[in-house]
Amino acid sequence: MSKNSARGSSKLAGVRRISGRGILAFSRERKIPYLLLGIGLIIFPIVDTYTPNVDFVGDAGRWILLALGLNIVVGYAGLLDLGYAAFFAIGSYTFAILASPQFGIHISFWLLLLVAAFVAAMFGVLLGAPTLRLRGDYLAIVTLGFGEIVPRVIRNASKFTGGVNGIVGTDQPMIPAFLGFHGYSFGLNPVPYYYLMLVIIVITILLIRNLRNSRLGRAWMAVREDEVAAAATGINTVTTKLLAFALGASFSGFAGSYYASKLFIVTPETFSFVVSVTVLLMVVLGGMGNIRGVIVGALVIYAIQAYVLVQLPGWIASATQALDIGFLNNVDISGYVQRSSILIFGVILVVIMLLRPQGLIPSAQRKVELELGTTEEAVSDLRGSA
């Protein structure tokens, strides 16, 4: 057997090893670690009574939810979306308008979770409809424009959105009274928000897993690999891409409702282009198309953003004093770090693309494509050696 034939056979064997294990067997191997992780997350607020830690972890859940939603568009359907923060803004303002003193409307938080998701999904369809014929860079430019338009419309529509000052005094979630229970308002306590986000993330993961394994999920992946071939096999690419935009946007609506209710205020500056880039970096870093990878990527980037970059000026100042570097005492290190955060994220993205383009925890299919080569390449090697 020639070298090309042997190489092709090894690639095909690698494909069979990865694809033949099955999702159920893959999940059973990790049942105990997942169970221990779940128990740890549930008892975390009880064990660690330090409020800022619980608040920190709860806020990380918001980014996980955004990354999971964008993963549907980018990871499954292969549609590059650079304006994802716009849907986050739409969900937040939908909740703020319908649950604040802005118009004297106070609809229940639990109902507005679904309403905000539905409104964000409708705007996802509105964005997807005129971009159906666009691909690659052209689609990215259109979504980037949409992401810049929405915050500016919010600033100018001050009659409805409060303009630059935003909407203040949004309602908080409340568990209604029933069966003798007197009801409970979340207020400023971060613990109920933490458990609420934990429940939302679990439900989101279950929904996305079912979507991924459904006929629609397979259609998304077919469009991602080759849209022309997918259309030739009978897949309605128009509906498939519209549903990707709509469902991806709906999860940002969930995150927007949670964010607006917990923060008490919604302002347009919160939904800048940096948010879209940060969420995209989370998906790419963790591994596009892999739920576990996206969650890990979101946690890593959020930890860098909310902890490392915040503490970095203090660390540099301590090192400066220890090393007796006098000229750095007059440098605004905190300002430089704040302004260069997007540069740091850009460097991380470049390094990931160069060293590990499949992400930290890639999906099995992308791992085969990027490390072992696609099945078609292996078959072509076998044919070439025949």
C-alpha cells in the first residue's frame, strides 16, 4: 500500500472513531462530573455567602446566554453576525418599556421574558430577510451596520427610550403569592437572580441541544458546509437561515430581560459594537458549534474582562513600586488598560486563529475537519493512490 493510501485510511479511521462513539456514550462518560458541577452550582450561594462573588457568577451567566444564542447563528448555521448586541438591546428595551415608570406599564417579568424573546426574534427575521442572498464578508458588513443603527435609533427616540439617559427604575422579578405563600420580590439580593439565571441557562442548553439534533439543526449544518449543495438536496435555505437569525436573537432577548431587571436601568451605551465582538470572541475561543466549548469560552473571556482587566492596573502599580520604576508613576495605567481592552481581545482572537482555530473545546465535526481533514480529502487521497 502506498503512503497516500495509508494516510487516507488513517484519516478515515479517525473519522469513524469520532463519529462512531455517539452522543449518548459521550454524555454517559461525563455524567458524574456534570452531576458534581450541578450540585456545586446549586449550593454555591450557600457555601460562599460573600455577595460580590455570587453577583459575579450571576453576571457571567448573562454572557453565557448571549454566547449560546450567537452560537446558533455562527456555529451551527455559519452566518457571521457582527451586530448581535442589537438584539440584546432590543430585548432589554422591550422589558424596560413594558415594566417601568416610563409609560406606567408594569407587566409581569415572567411574561416579559417570552415577550422580549419574541420581539428580538422578530427583529432577527427583519435582519435576516434582506440579507438572504449575502454571504461571508458582505453579510458581516450588513449585520455590523444593523448593530450600529439600533443604538443610534435608541438615542434619538428619546420619547420612548429616554435617549442618552436611558430608562431608569425597571421592575424586578417577583414570585407571586399562592397557596399561603406571601410572595417574594428579588429586590437587590443577587442570590435569586443567580438561581434564575441558572434555571434559564439549563433550559436554554436543553432547547439548543434538541434543536441541534433535530432536522432543523442538521439543515443549519448543511447550509454552513455548502449552501448550494444543501439547496440541491431539498433544504429550504431561506427558511433555514431566517430561523437561525430568529432563534439566535430570541436568546439574546432572554438575556436582555434579565439584564434590564437586575440593573434597574438601561442605557444605549451598554450595547456598543464591543459587546458584539466580545460575544463572538467567546464563541470562537470556546469552539464554534460546541455548547460546552461556548460556555467555557464565555467564562474565560468574562473572567478576563471583569476581573483581570479590572485588577491589572493595581498589579502593575504594585510591580512598579516593587521594581522602583519611577517614570511609570505619572502614567495613567488604568486609562490605558481601559482603552486597550478591545486590543487585548483582538490579540486573543488572532492567537486563537493561528494556534487553535477549532477553539478550546471543538465540536467533533470541526475537529475532524481541522485536524484530521475532511472525509472527502481522505477519499480523494485513496482515489489518487489507486
